[in-house]
Amino acid sequence: MRSAIFTEVIEVYEDPDRASHRVAELIVATAQQATAARGRFDIALSGGETPRTLYSLLATEFRARIPWHKTHVFWVDERCVPPDHVESNYRMVRETLLDHVPIPPANIHRMRGEEEPERAAREYERLLRDHFGDAAPRFSFVSLGMGADGHTASLFPESPALDEKERLVVAVYVEKLRAHRLTLTPKAINSAARIVFLVFGREKAEALRIAFDETSDPRRAPTKLIRPHAGELRWIVDRAAMPNNS
Ligand code: 6PG
């Protein structure tokens, strides 16, 4: 536990499938609570490989338990490519989840990766402010991943985006990928009611060790900047990703 003002929980599962089921259950529970309390469930989703099983579960086994008409889907980050590009996070979520559930198209709020990055970032910030009002967005649920280099969303180690205190969405140039990305900032993520990191695989163990090390520098471990102001932070990890797992 890093701070008394929010709850941090770490859960370890035998394999990615069990871990993905657990997150699907958490999403169902959060959707039910949020729609009962506010009439709406606002969820922000990540791209990458890790959540594919989760999204497929939501589209099948868990489909009937989510109030899709009251659900609004946002993205945590996006690659600066058109929406039908193989690297598009929107495309991945559409193919694994959105094409298979009765969510109204107006409830799908994608980042416009095909536009000039700075303009797309500002547009998405405007979209968030329209949806949530002028306060920081209070997502009901944010689903995050972590790269083997410790990045989360598109907040990479040493990126200037880590210091952003005002904006909700920024465009970043990622030198090692030679690519632009759009990403929510820690400010946009930290007002969420529930934030879940989903981390699988042995290749993430060293990054996880650094993320859990009290003394490590957040510039090396951007996940340390994710600290909900008044919510819950949960790590759902498979055994292979746990540090010291030999
Ligand atoms: C993206 C993500 C990113 C992802 C991590 C982990 O667009 O790539 O949103 O933050 O969660 O890179 O990716 P994997 O799940 O592929 O390991």
C-alpha cells in the first residue's frame, strides 16, 4: 500500500484465463453499481495483446450481464493510425468486443488516430469535458496494461507526458517506436472510481518488480503515477508475471 487515501489490491491468478475472468466479473459489478448510482457506466479501455481475452469474454460469456445501452466506452490510448489499421486500438476493441454487443454507436468514443496528433488530443479532451463536465473525468472503470519497459497507457518512461498536470489528453512521440500516440494523462485516469492493471507473462516480471518497489523513480516506472484520488487500484496479475517467480 503506497498511500492511505486509496485502496491498492494485488491479486495473483494461476493463468491469464482465470485472471481475465476475474476482471470481467469486476467490470460487471462496477457496471451494475455505476448504473444504479448514476444511470451510466463509463469505461476506458486499453489496447495491446493482454486484454483480448477479457474483451472476448465480455462479448460472450458476460455479454448479458452488462447494461450496454447505459455503457459508454472510451480509450486510454491510441496509436496514430486510421481506425481500420491493424495497429489501431479502436479496431482491436471493435473486433473483439463492440461488434458483438448491443452498444449504441453514439456511446462509442474513440480517439481519432487518423488526425494530426495534437489536434486529435485536444479534440478528445473536449469530448471528455463535454461528457463529464469541466471537472476531471470520473470514469467508473479504467482498464490498464503495462509494457515490459514499464509504460502504461502511452505514458512511457522519461516522457514529458509524465509531468503533465493540466491536460487530460496529450499527443506523445515515442522515440523507440518512431511513432506518435495519443494518451490519457495521469490526471485524467486518477479521478476514476476503479482502476485495474492487467499484467501477464514472465517478460513483465522485472517491470512489475520496479513498479512495486517503494523506492523506484516514477520516471522509470510510470505506473507509479497512477494513484486514484478517491477510488480503488487493483493489480490482476498472472503467476508468471510475479517478481521472483522462478
Ligand atoms: C497500447 C496500450 C499499452 C498496453 C501495453 C501492454 O496501445 O499498446 O494501451 O499501454 O497496455 O503496451 O501491451 P501488451 O498487452 O501488448 O503487453
